[in-house]
Amino acid sequence: MPLSLRWPDSANWLWRSEEISPQLYKLARTAPDDDRFWAGMRDLFGFDRWQHPEAVTRVAGALPPRLPMAPLPMTFLSRFQGAPLWSLPWRQAVPPVLCREFAARLGQQLGLLHREPVPGWGHPASGYLTLDAWPERARRFVEAHPMAPDTATLALDWPRPSRAVWCLPDLRSDQFLRGATDWFWSDWEALVWAPVEFDLCLVELLFADTSHCHAFLDNYRRYARLPSLEPFRPGMRVVALMMGLHGEGAEAWILNHPEWLKG
């Protein structure tokens, strides 16, 4: 049974199978050459899910145990007309709305993920770089982007990040599911290793008011230390804009968003 696209630029086609134990089938709909987000994943992080469709499925097993929103296992099935096809177990659940309860769970989720050490930034399937390489790689990504950055953007500073962590660049509340008794992480295929400052600057852009931030921070600080984001925020927000993380017409939301995550 085909499921309708949630938004016009959805990266996957989805189907629900009619079986005793239903599956969710996910077919990659967009490749890096025709998708701004996946182009950024390839050009900045060196990761292309079309090139490593089976390795993607092993990421869930490398995450810390006992996450409050556990990742659903994903299985690579084959390619259909060249596009990767995966399956996940179907769950009777709905995507949560952005609220204090979700923000609190997300704080615990990211706190546990950020507590887990990773060797560098990139992707375990395609290789990784040291944190010393981030400033120049990020600068080149911005300067070469087809959105033609203005003079102020080209003058951005790119400090060296403090550490690398698990990060989902396209993190949104609708990539999780809330069931009758459990919460699940249903869409995690874009997980990479990234600077912790990058992940937190993106999380900050999710919240619509300070109550969300407070709920997030109350739980996050139980597991991880919040670094200073001030010197990183301008550059990270430009990267978010160029990767299309909030869709078309989001420039004002991204660049003028309140600076809520502070130590």
C-alpha cells in the first residue's frame, strides 16, 4: 500500500506491506545530484547512501544502547531501477508533535549520543577526517556552493570543533514515532559523525520557544556538557541553509533564529 509523500521534496517513496507482520518499504527517491540535502551529505561529509546502501543498515547497531527513542532496524533488500530499497518493521504509532515532552526526550537522546566517543567526522562506511580538517572543508563547501554566498558569508570564521559525535543533520520530530507504550526512531539513515557544535546548532533551530530549549537542556546536561556555540553558530547556520535543512524559503528562520542554547 503506497503512502503519500509528507512534503514535495521527500527523499523516499514509502509503502506498507499487507502481511501478518507488516513492513515499511523505503525506496530512495532522490540522489545527490538532484537533492540539495544529499548533495551536502556527499560534498561535506563524504557520504552517499546510494553508494553504501547496505552499510547504512549497520549504523543502528553501533549506536549506544538504551536510547529513549530506539532506532528501528533497517534491512537492505536490493536495488530497483538502480535505487536502493530498504525495509523496516511497521509500528502502530504516530510522529510526535514538537512539544516539551518531545524536547525532553530529545535532550536525553542526544545527551547519550554525544557521550559516545567517535574517532572523527564523516561516516563509518565512507571514512572520516580529523577535527583539524573541519575548518577548511566547511569553508570550501560554503564557497563552492551553487547558492552563491555573499561577501559576509565568505568572511565567516570556522573554528576547530571540540569533538565529534553521532549527528542526524536532517533531525525533525517527524522522524520519530510515538506508540502506545514506546517511542521509536524511524528515520535515521542520514546519521553521520559530525562536530558536536554542528549538531547542537542544528538542534537549536528546531525549537519554537524557550520552553522547548529548557526541557531539552534539563535532560541533555545529565549526560553531556554543552559547549560554547557562539563562535560556531554563524557558520553552522549557513551550512544548514545550504543543505536545505528547513526547506525552501527558510533563510530568515535559520539566520535570525534566537540563540537559545547557551551554557
